Amino acid sequence: MRKNKEKDHFMSEQPQVIRREDYTAPAFLIETVELVFDLDREATTVTSRLSFKANPDRATGAGDQVVLDGEDMKLLSVAIDGTALAASDYQVDATSLKFNAPSDQFVVEIQTRISPVNNTRLEGLYVSQSAYCTQCEAEGFRRITYFQDRPDVMATYRVTINAPRDSCPVLLSNGNLVSSTDLDDGRHQAVWDDPFPKPCYLFALVAGDLACVEDSFNTMTGRDVALRIFVEHGNEDSCDYAMDSLKRAMKWDEDVYGLEYDLDLFNIVAVSDFNMGAMENKSLNVFNAKYILAKSDTATDTDFELIESIVAHEYFHNWSGNRVTCRDWFQLSLKEGLTVFRDQEFSSDERSRPVQRIKDVQRLRAGQFPEDGGPLAHPVRPDSYMEINNFYTATVYQKGAEVIRMMHTLLGTKGYRKGIDLYFERHDGQAVTCDDFVRAMEDANGVNFDQFRLWYSQSGTPNLVWNGEYDAKQQTYRLTIEQKTEPTPGQVIKSDLQMPIKIGLLGRDGDELLAQTIDLTLGKQEFLFEDIAQEPVVSFNRDFSAPVNVGTTPSHDDLAFLMGNDTDAFNRWEAGQKYASDLLINAVKAFGQSGNADEALGDVDAFCNALRATLTNDDLDKAFRAQAMILPGEAMLSEQLQPADPEAIYQVRQAMRRKIGLSLQDEFEAAYRNNASNDAYSPDATSAGQRALRSVALSYLAATGESVFVDLALEQYRTADNMTDRMTALMVLNDQDHPGRDEALADFESRFASNTVVIDKWFSLQAMSSRTDTLAQVKKLMDHPAFTMRNPNKVRALVGAFAMANQRNFHVADGSGYRFYADRLMELDDLNPQVAARLAAPLGKWRKFDEGRAAKMKAELNRILAKENLSRDLYEIASKSVAE
Ligand code: TRP
Ligand code: ZN
């Protein structure tokens, strides 16, 4: 009864579904855009002058009506070819402006008024701290002025900014600065001109009182490019690493892709209110401040790593995204998958390749695999959406990057580069499709990717099972591989995919008998290897060459052997993860009967010995050894259990950590001692690896339960001279019942109270504590003066971390975690629907849990669906998540 009522309520307001198959070319093109901004916090006037031309490729019968998108603004006037339109000459509603085209070529002038200070959605023009900034991707430009807000409408822009000189000394937009002029009444003006045609989602404007750090880069053809990073005053000393990363990224793109920067200046602005990580606007990248600002005492090694990769990512978009852009938003992975692959490879070249691969795969497994196996599964190139902002997903980004990587593997480095060269040569200045990209790869290499293309259209993670048979007489090894993809919502029938599988056959003595990349194309396929002199141990899917689940679990002996002997570093790590998962999963199941985690785990000495061999192997890079010590996370273990019991998983994993800590105590103590550093902090990969190994040691020592090691953590906190060591210590203390915890948290708070980026670490830490008072603490922290629901970083740090990174407490059996979370999502939905929707996925995981939890999670989703004025963003996620 109640359910029906809710349904009816929504039937009438259900948002429209946009389908890929409905794409039609725009009837009109806009070739030049002139914008004039008269900036004012409450009432900014935007004047736009657009030169229209009928599209020669328009669909037949397209008609002569011009439809422009526009939202949340006041239309002041419209004129065509210099003549103002009467109210009867156009129609305006909540989302559009329509009028008839007078001819095939005409100029439209539109005046609108918008209110940046009231823009809590942070899309379009808004105010962050004291500065004005814009965010237009995906569809934010329509909140600035009426326009054909679609990426296949590309124009050159000339932008005039008028603003008070004292509050806005800095006035920025895309392209080149044409002029700066003083106006009367304390205002001044800047005019910017961007010669490269671009879609409106790449438009940007920034104005405010910002400090600037400058440097320059000399390109491969000898041009000097001025590099500037704009930040809040006082942060000038925190830009060095971002600047250095930018220069290294520019050089790398020249060396590896032959791609040179194309303007004489490149600007980055860091703002503290931002919906995502960063944005690649042409020559004016806008960043979430947390991905720019870093000093040794404010940023961890992981922060430095992220800054490096995100600065590179946005820079790389200048070619993969800006010079060649997307025809429509279904093609988002064209730019995102490719650019993620590019930034991953950049990081691999700058740091440790195997460790980078391990981290990328961890991220894929933690974020993308659950998405692909859950209610929000969609192909890399989706077929439909309600709200495009909901499709900036792990599938489009991370799986999209894996698809590019597989093409790289199939074609080899040279063949891949030939394809890339053809792609940019063919499509420079165009808005194209994923299919155009694959065609360039095919044409440059004379290959056929018809079957491979399925990776773009088929959702779901393939499951592979392999079986080996050794024939001692014939000296052959027969490997049989089967692939199967489970149905996903709306896509029941699955096809067999083409994928490159790297394998190795190892002799018991550690000799590599064979290393090869095989081309899997069938549902069941046999591969015969000859001249194999002894029964081998198989190293399967090396380097994670295909993004799949592998169901075959080798024996514990073989896994221990691979941990110590595989020549593929990724698979050494992978063997340890498989071994640990197998032990932990079995123990979680046994825990259900006994309730005793130690007993459930039983004897894990063999596993501990294999870990010991890795920990003490000085031939291995320290960053790798640190990674190899870390057990699969609680969420990862949940993925392998049905239903998953979060409390049992937590207890068993902790018990395992304790056993490892006790078994390897001497080695961890030695690692802790031997990896202390007397040198000044440096963020380079080698030093970071040393710190990572020392951190792992401390954390296992504390897991023994010996209070001396908690004291050691407190000591490390007190004496830390860099944020990495400080956070490691605080993370250990954070889960303890120890006065040192309060001391350290209080110290951290007072030390960093005025640093909005750093204080988020303090919020997150407390939200992620395994202590049972965590929800109460999180509720209390919502009243902290530094917390506000209006800042996405704050919401993600406190509320988001609680649901996404604290499985034990979010899933507490009485449902209080779910209820708290749904309340916050609804509150946020009224302020910033995009961020609310991005945070909603955890409630959609109800299928993974027992009936009691599942019912409570669904009830919260239904409560959200019954909310008044529910956004299209959150409606799409909640409705898809609740569906049986
Ligand atoms: N294009 C950006 C990137 O991946 C992502 C992005 C930034 C974004 N801000 C956004 C996407 C706002 C949607 C909405 O580099
Ligand atoms: Zn991107």
C-alpha cells in the first residue's frame, strides 16, 4: 500500500532518460562566443554574443527552431542580429530558451543575471572563499548563460571580465590575455581570447584576490610557456610539488606521446569548494585545493602521489579531451579512460611500476568491481542516463583505462603509439566517439577489434577459471581457460570477450620456463605449451593484464611459492592477497560457529613465514614489501562473502593482524629501527617506500596488543617532523583506548585548526575509527566550527568516510549508521545534489548483507525516495539501488 503510494508519487515526476541511440547532430553550430561578465556576488550580469550557423550535417527535417539550455537564472533580454525580441518571439521555461532562426547564419545576444553567492551546487559560476570560479563540466555552462550545452558544439571564446580591482585583482579565463584596463568606479577589466575551438564545458573564469606562484617550461620546439599556480594568500609555499609535477608531466607527454603544449601560458587555480578532484578547462585548470597544496608537514606521501597524478591527469587532458573531445557524454570514457591510462603510466615511469600497478588494481577492485557487480552496473560507454553527473564513475574512468591498457598490450608499445598518432592526426579539433578511437587503433595497425569493442558495450566483470594439465611424457602443459560474465541490470546475455592474458610457467626451482601473452577470445579455450621440462607452477594474468576475477585458487604451497619466486612483481603481491583472502574467508565462515576469531583462523604459520620471507628480502623494493604486508581490506573481503558479516570480518582480520604481528615481531622491530631517517623529508618514491615499510611495521607491532607499541606510536606522533609519520602514528592511536589517543587528536586539532585541507584528515580519521563510539563522535563533530555541509571536502571527510571507509560502524546491526547517513544525504541533496548522489552508493550494497541489514538499508533508500524535491541526481542512484 505504502509502496504503491510512493511509486505513484514518483511516476509523475520521474526524470527523463537520455539514450545514446537518440543522438542527433545539432541543427545549428555556434562558431564564436563573446562573453562579458559584470561580476557581483549577488547579481552578476552575463552578456553573450553568439554567432550561429546552420549545421551542414543537420538531420533532415531538423526545422529552424533554436533550443538553448539554461537553468537557475534570470533572462534579461534576447536580440537577433541587433533587434531585440519581443516576449512573443521566444519561449522561456525552467530549462530552456527557444526561438526561430531567421536564416542560416545569424547573431544572437542574450543577457542573463545569476547569483554566484547563492550557488550551493558548485556548478556554473560560484563563490569559493573570496574568489569567483566556475565549474562547467558536464552541464554547468547552462547555469551561466543560455547555450547549446553539448560537447559537439565547439566555438572560439572571447571573454571580458569586469570586477572591482581591490577584491578581484586577478581576472582569468581561457586562452591568451588580450588586454587589461582600468575602468572607473574602482573596477577593472581583463579580456581573454582562446583561439582553440572548444565545447562550453571547458570554459572557465576565475576572479579574486589570489596569490600566484610562477615558473616556466621550455617545450620540445623551444617555446617558453609561463606556468602559474593561483592559491589563497599564505599558501604560496605549498605549491612547489604541484609545479614540479606539472613540468615533469609536460616533459613526459612530449617524450612518450610526442605531444607539446599549445599556448604560451598554463594556469592552475586551487579552490577549497569543489565537487570533484580537478577540472581540465583549456589553459585554466581548476583544482580542489587538496590536490595542489603540499608541504612536508601538511601532506602525506599518499597526498604527494595524488597531487602528482592529478596535476598530470588534468594537463594530459589538453590533448586527450580538449584538442580531441567527446561527441556526446556517452563517450565520456574517450577522454577519461584514456587520460587515466596516461596518468597511470606517467606515475609508473616516475615511481615504482609494480607498486603503481598494485595500487591501480586495488582501486579498480575496491571501486569498480563492486560497481560492475551491483545495481549501478553500466558499460564503459553507457547506453542511457538520467543525470550525466552520476556517470563520472569508476567504470568510465578506471575500467575505461583498463580497456586502453589492453589495447596497448595487444598492439605493443609501438603499435599503440601508431594508433595514438593517427587518432590525434585524424581528429584534432573534433568531437568524436569511443568507436573513432578504436578505429584509429585498428587502421594504424591493420587489425580488427570487432570482438574487442565489446569491452565498451558490455558491463560486468568477467570471471575466469583455469585448469592445467602436465604431460610428463610429452613434456607439454595444457592450459584450459573458461570465461563467463554474470548478467547485470538490463543486460542479461553476455558475450565472450577478447583479452590478453599474460602468463608464466615456473619450475619448482624458481626457473622461468615460459613467459607469454595469450590472446583469449573464446568461452572455453585451450593453450598447449611444449618443451616444458617439469611440472610448472602457473603465474596467471600477470601484471593484471586483463581486468577480470580469477576464480581458480592455487594450493597454499603454490601461493607461497609464487610469493617468493614469481618474476612478475604484481603476481607476487597477488599470490599473497589470494593466500590471505583464502585464510580469512574460511575463518569468517568458521567464526560464525565458534565466535572465536583466533580459533577460526587456526594455524597460519605457513602464511606468516611466506610474509616473513618477503619482509626480509632486501632485493625487493621497500614500497613493494610494505604493500605485500597489507591484508585485503574489510570491504574487499565482504565482496567475497554472501552474506557478509561486517563484525565477523572485522574480528577475524584483526585477529590475523595480531597473529602476524606476534609471529613477525622481531622482524617488524628491526624494520622499524632500520628504516628511521635522519635526513630532511623528501617526497620521492624511494624515501616514501622506506616510510611505508616503517609504518606497516609500527601498525603490526601495535596490533600485537602490547602497550609498549602504543607508547611507541605516541612517541612517533610527538616527534614526527613530517605528516606521513604523524598520520601513521595517529592512525594507530585512533583505534585504541589509550590516553595517548586524546592527547594526539587534541594536538592535531590545535596544530592545524586554521588549515582547511589538513583539518579534513582529522575529521576522516575519527570517522574511520573502529571504536564503537564512532557514530556518536561523528555526530558530535558535525557541530565542530570547522565543519559545514556546504563544503564537499568536509562532507566527504566526515560523513563520506564514515560510510565508505568504516564498514564495521556503518553496518552496525541496529541500523543507526544507515539512518544517520540517509539523513545527511537528504540534507545535502537540497544544497548540492551532485555530491549527495555521489555519496549514495553505500546504501545500495544491501544485497551483500543479511536480511536484517538489507531491510534497514532498503528502508533508508525508500525514505530518500519519498523526500520532497528530491533531485534527479539522487533519485537516479536511490531508485536504481533499491530495485530488486
Ligand atoms: N573532467 C574532470 C576530470 O576527470 C572531472 C570533473 C571535474 C567533473 N569536475 C567535475 C566531472 C564536475 C563532473 C562534474 O579530470
Ligand atoms: Zn579526467
